[in-house]
Amino acid sequence: MTGPLIIVNLKAYAEGTGEQATRIAAAAREVAEESGAVIGVAPAYTDLGIIARDYDVPVYAQHIDGVTPGAHTGHVTAEQVRAAGAFGTLINHSERRLTLAEIEASLTAARRCGLQAVICTNNVATTAAAAALGPEYVAIEPPELIGTGVSVSKADPGIIERSVEAVRRVNPAVKVLTGAGISTGECVKIALGLGTDGVLLASGVVKAQDPAAALRDLVSLL
Ligand SMILES: O=C(CO)COP(=O)(O)O
């Protein structure tokens, strides 16, 4: 994949299964085709297989456990999401936080299965630690801005700059995403201008009346 990456995290917003995820996946595919942007979706596990099967978009799990297949009730393995068609996985989202040892174990599992790993972080120090582990991406999301509609690009551009700097210092091969409150093309443009490789967002698309229009706005200034 080339160019900036936009990942839409569907979290657990849907009350049921299927409908919302397929609508957003269809919009992601449509806007990606029109614009040439790379737009991935991170659906709930219950929707992952159907999205991967029926929609030509990169699909990310929202989390994987750092275990190998076996007696682990209530866990989800890298092997399972890979087999269901996932392309990658988020690890350590602020709403699904892990210890450093667990992050490393989940990353090892992702690597074992060829899943692209996006380690989410909440500040510059954890961004540097995550970069040291060498995932494909780290995604810095200040937790206090998540879901607020207040964009990290405008409210806290400094954390993006410092995170990009930290990653370049620790492991320049790692790419950087940012997120929290991202909802417009302007937010995306600012984030890219500060040195990131894309954005991770949720409510700006998931809660939009027209997800395709929201996605078109996001890619409008690329
Ligand atoms: O947590 C996020 C994406 O993973 C950001 O959520 P919002 O885009 O709703 O602020």
C-alpha cells in the first residue's frame, strides 16, 4: 500500500451486526476507488469475516490477544482474524489497553500471521516505546480528545509533532498515524503536514448521516 492511510474504527457503536459495518465498508471502497486513497476499516469481530469477504477494503481487527491457538476462553487469536480475512490489527487502543508485555505478545502474534500491526498510544513516551517494538504503524491518540469531535490536529498539534519526532529518533522505519476527533479534510491535511502517514478515526464517519460524504470530505485535500 502506498499513500496516506485512513483507518475507520467502528468500535462497538453498532447495536446489531452487519448493517452499519457493511454500509461503511461500501462507502470506504467507493471513496477509495474514486480518490486513490487507502481506506481501511476496523469492524467488530462479528462483522470482520463478512466485510473481508464481500468488500475490497483492508480490514483490521480492533485487538488480538498475544496467545497461540489453544485453551484460551474469551480470547481472539491472530490466526482467527487472519483466517477471517483481516489484513491487519490494532493493538493497545485506548479503549482496549494492554501492558507492555501484552503489547509485545500481540505484536509477535500479528507478525506470526502476517498481519499489519498498528500499535495505538496515548502520549509521546508510549509512542517511543511502541516504536521500539517495530510495528508497521504507531497511532497516537490523546485519550481526552477521543470521541469529542475536537480534533487532535487543531487542539494538540504539538503531540503529533513530538510523536513523529520520537518515532524518527527511535525507529524511522515505523510509520505514524494520529487520531481523536478527526472529521474533515483539513484535519487530515494538518496531520499529514506534521509528518504523519495517515489518520485513525471513528465517530466522524461512524456517526455521520452519510458516511460516504464524510469520507469524501476526509480525502478532499489529499
Ligand atoms: O479512538 C479513535 C479511533 O480509534 C478516535 O475516535 P474518534 O474519531 O471518535 O475521536
